[in-house]
Amino acid sequence: LAAAGVVESRFSKLLTKHSSQKLLAQCKYTLFREANEGYSKLLVELVELQAGQGHGGSSSANTADVVTRIQALIGYFKLDPYRVYALILDAFEQDVQNESFVQVLKVLRIRDCGTLVGFQFRCCHKEAMSSDPKSGEEDTPASLYTLAATLIKHGIITVAELYPFLAPEDSESLKAMEDYTSKRVSEALRVGQVNPA
């Protein structure tokens, strides 16, 4: 249109600028204050669920109310559902005996629950290796194992989803087993030998 003289050449520049701004500008989903307020309200709900209060007790009806309020918080404050689920898993890890969390996790089910728990295992392993790689000590808390077992028991995750995140790798385990076996065999062979010294 500018070449034909219908519009000014400045119009095409403005159109390009407007299109670029519209397509390339990042959307701001939440303000910092709003996200903090949403997550703090979520934590209040989780503490109440953990304490068994849940706005009047920990019955299944009240658990359903908690789930409804959590879903409302996710929608109103535009909270990241994966982060919300991770916070619920963290709260559940601290109180694994609380069956209310199982109900909440089943209702709010996401596809990658096994991945979230697996990342927690992987982070614990990386932390242990970065602090003292030669120790071979396991720094994964027992509560994380209990959480994983409880989630598997209730069908929220499967062993197959969790297995790729567990350490050590299969090849490392096989090598360690072969080293251990060869060391024990060589010790057993030396048992009947006489030392001529």
C-alpha cells in the first residue's frame, strides 16, 4: 500500500512495530504480590488439612471443600499447578499418615506426579554427591522413601515412573556388585593358603 501511495511509508513501520509488540511481548500472568498472597493462602489450607481442621474437621466432605478452595486459589491467583502439587507433596511428606492428603492428591491428579517425586530423589542424590562424592552415604531422608511408598500403595504413582530417577544407575550398581563379588571371591581363595614368611 505504501508503494502505491495509498498509505504513508510510516504506516508500515507502525504496523510492524505494533505486530511485533503484540506477538513478542511476554504476558504477565501474576504480579509478585498476588502470587505471594495465593501461595500463602495455599499454605494455610495445607496447614489446616495437616492439622486435621480443614475448616471443621478432616472428613471426606471437608477434604472435598479443601480441594475446591485449592482449585479456586489456582484459578484466581493463576498459580502454577505443578508448584502447587509439589507443595502438597512436601506437606504430605511431613505427615504421611494423614489420609486427607491422599484424597487431595487423587482429585488434583497431574500426569507428572512420578516425575516430581523423582526429582526430589535426584536432588537429594546430587546434594549428597556434591558434598562428599566418595562417602557413598545416602542423604535421602527416610520420609521421602515413605512418601514414595505411600503414593505407590495408593496408585498415585508407579514404580516405573519413579525408577528412572533413582540412583545409582543400573550400570553403576552392576559394576559395584561385580567389584564386591570379585573381592569376596579373592578373599575366600586366600583363606586356605599358608603364608611361607
